[in-house]
Amino acid sequence: MNKHFIVIVILISICSCICKHNSDAQKAKMTGQNTEIESQTKGDTVRINLVKSNIYWKGTKMLGAGKHEGEIEIESGYLVTKNNLLINGSCLADMTTIGVTDIPEHESVPKNNLNNHLKSSDFFDVEKFPTSEFKITNVRQITSDSLLISGNLTLKDITKNLEFGAKYQDKLFSTKFTFDRLQWNVAYEGNFADKTLVDKDVELTIRLETE
């Protein structure tokens, strides 16, 4: 057996025991694209405030031994409400703005290198796929402010349905969940180490404030 492979396995095992990243984010349930839109469309449509809204991401490596986090700007979006309850909505993210926030500005070389790598074909390939979109397909009211959201996420021209819990109250939509990036081909095309040293689950924290 290749000795480099053995070293990698040992390192992963050690990190899984002593360095595992902890997160309170829920894991989104994924299914195929939902072509039957169940959510209501008749209501009051309100635009998302692009200045006050944000999408934060967090990615880990070696089973949480290391991490990077950053932000993606929102290009456009809206929510549809009826009797102050969320019933529909859509959000378009500008993937060309993806960048890290945990590397200081004065470390410009590593910061730019990582930003460019995220935008490259190794990951999000933003030149070919400059936007991603999430469209709500169903909203189930759990409590007065808690919801179960289902929606189609289109990323790199691949569309699959995600289901996750969220809150909507006082014009503010918020959620935090993880999803498997490999299902949208956000991955190296390289060897075993390339594909597995970066963890498959990406964490998103989304806050959408309406105007």
C-alpha cells in the first residue's frame, strides 16, 4: 500500500478524534428537483433588502480540523407573504462575489489565492456559472415563526431540492443548515486526497431582510 496514502489515513483518524468541528447547523434533507410547485403564489410580494441581507458560508477540511468562512452577495430576491406569513420566495446569489472573511486583508496573497481558487473550475467555476438560485417550492408552518422550507437549489446548472427549518418574523427570514456540495459537483476532479481532505458538507447561514 502507498505510504503516502497510509499517512493521510492516520492524519484523518487523529483529527477526527481530537479536532472535529462542532456546529449547531441542521443538515438539510436533499431530494431530486421538485417540479411540482406546492407553495402559494398569491400574496404580498416584498423585495429583499440587498444591503441588510447576507449569505455566510463555512467550509471545513480533514473532518473539521481546519476551516474557512466567508460571504456571498445577493444579486436579487423577493419573498411572498400572506397575513404576515411566508408562503413563497426566491433568491439569486452572485457567485462571482464569493470570498473568504477569516483571512486578514493584510495577508493579501493567501486571501487572493483562496478567493481565486473558490471561483475556479475546481469549485464554483463562476466564469461559467456566475449565479446560483434558490426557489421555494413549499412552506409548512410549524409555529408562529418557525417554518419547514422546501426549495430547488440551482448551482452549477444542477438543480436539487433541499428541505430545512427556518424562521420568519418581523420581515426577517433566517436559517442555518449544511448541504452536500458534491451533489452539485463542487469538488476537485483530482485524486483521493483532493476529494476527501476538504469535507463535503458546506454550512450556510442566511439572513434575508425585506424592504
